[in-house]
Amino acid sequence: MSNILFLLHCFPGVGGIEKVTVTLANRMCKKHSVCIVSQMCINNDHMLKVLDSDIEFHQLPDECNPLSSQNIETLNEIICKKEIGTVIYQDNYSSFAKILGYIRKDKGIALKVIVAEHNAPMCFVNDAINKWKETPVKSFMKLKYSLSIIHQYLRSLCNHVRTYNNSDKYILLSRNFKREFSLLNLFRYEKVDYIGNPLTIDLPSCEFNKRQQLLFCGSLNKRKGVDLLLQIWNRIEMATADWELMIVGEGEERNNMEKYIKAHNLSRVKLCGFHSDMIPFFSESKILLMTSRYEGFGLVLTEAMAYGCVPVAFNSFASVTDIITSDTGMLVKPFDINEYSNKVIGLMENNEKLEYMSERCIKRGREKCTLETIIGRWEQIL
């Protein structure tokens, strides 16, 4: 038995990191003593309700200043009082990660710090590169994004070197991220290991009631490619008669999406808002559209696949090939909206192929990322 502390920038929240933390913590607390400490929180009553009652949750006193003396002292008091043996820091993109350098490893206490990175290491660099590629050559913004690439690389380099130095073990979501991580960590990877994300939803216990329905699930922002999503759907809606698109999520791009839908007279797309329970959408939808410019893992892919919802995604992040194979979905050249829409339309029109891929998705979704498999990997690390 170990005493484990999950350390997050934000908990509870509405993202994949928080969902994965709850799933892992709920399972680990059956064997270990587990607590969660967060610098700030976003209201999510559902997430707290599903958190096991044996797990203590602590929010640090200063939300505004991540590295305040209050926060540092409170964190170390919890570690000491709970006799924590392992700190698992979830992610590496907030300035709050610097607090790992202030954890006191008092003499006589064997404290291990594990960093679990939940995104593609080069995500911000690649985002700047994509913006550079999309900008006309003669535009002043071309120069701006050129400088942004350099800035994001140096920033990511500093973050990764510092966090790696403050860790005893560093977990990536996929072995395919090894190369880009090395480029951000002075080619050091002796502490690195690889663990994917587990399924965070219950597996289905009955047959599905599938409709002529496509699904998008995610935050409504440019990172998730919602601008590309609507351009793709515009082509699909014009080419089909009875399919519809359900968009589940909220974000800063919602108003722009509503304007696009109105301007292009799109009648079979629905903005459904945020839903904590995605099972009804996975159960009814035949195809999942992922249009992300980058992801760490794409948790929604495995969740949808477990419910027979066939994914189509841009081949825009290294771990996507760990999840989607040629018989369980489709990968599209980034960010070719014509190829994407054509592949989706072809799949919609080939019911035999769609049903076959749906069956393969269910099998792979249950084998690839079961909680038992992922917990087994974590127990090896612990």
C-alpha cells in the first residue's frame, strides 16, 4: 500500500485530465491511500459526486498566485501529514508545475515525484507552425508566427527541462511522442515511460440504437478545429439528405459557429452545449468527427469506439496511430477538408463497411484502453 497524492493545476474541471484523474484515483484508492490537491477549481458537481468518498480533496488557499508561500507551505504540510510516498503531477503546461521544485523531500521520507504529461510535448510549437503554414507568404503575420515558433519552442524547452529535473519518473501518453519530447529535453529520456489513458466511461451492456448521426465532442475552440469542422459539415450536408451532426461542448468559438451555421443555411447541425454524460450520444451516433489541430491522446476516440462509433480524425498528433487503425477508423492528411469530407461521405454511403468498422471499434476500444490494463501499468511504475 502507498500513500498517493494527485497534484493538479485545476480540479474539479471539465476536461480530460480531470476525468482521467478521477478514474485512476477511484481505482487506486481500493489498494492505496489517495488524495487530490489542486491550485484552483471549476465547478463540476458531477465530478465530485463520482469521486470515491475515501478520497480526500484539498484546494490550496491561493488561487491567484500558484507559487505563493501559502500554497507551498500547505502542499508540504499535506505531504508530511499524510506521509505521502508518491506525488503524481498531472500535466506540464501551467506555471503551477514550478511548485514541484518546492516540494520538501525531508530526510527519512522516500518521496517519488511522477509527472504525467497529458498532451503532445510539441503541441504549442506545432500550433504556431500550423498558423505559419496557413498564413499568406506576403502577410506581416508570417513574420509574427515565425517569431512565435521560436518563442514557443524556447518556452516549451524551459518547461520540459525544469519539470523533468524535478521528477523521478516522467510519463508520456505514447511511445510515438519520444522523439518530440527529446527535442524539448536536451535529448534526455532516461526517466521516461509510456502509459495511455484509460476509458473513463462505463462499457455498454446492451445493443445500441444507432441513428443517421455524426458526432463531435470537445471544447469549441480553434485547437479542436471547430472552424474546420463546420467547413467539412457544410460539404457533407450538401451531399447527403438524412444525416445530422450533433456538436457537444462549449467554448469561445460558439458565437462564430452560430454565425457560420446561419450564413450557410445549415439545417441539420445542432449545438448541444456541454453534457457530463456522453453515453447517449455515443450510443446513437455512427461516426465521430475529430478535427483537432493537436491532442495528447484524444480520450473521446476510445470512448466513442467502445460504443461502436467509428472515428475519423486528422493525422495531426503522434498518438492517434496508437488508437485508430485501418479497420477501426480513418485518418486524414492535416488539414485537408476536402479529403476529410469525401472520406466521411464514402463511409456514410457504405453501410456494410461502416458496420464492420463499428464492430472492430468495439473490440479494440475494450482491449486497448481498459482500466485494468492501464492500472496494471501504473502499479508497475508505483
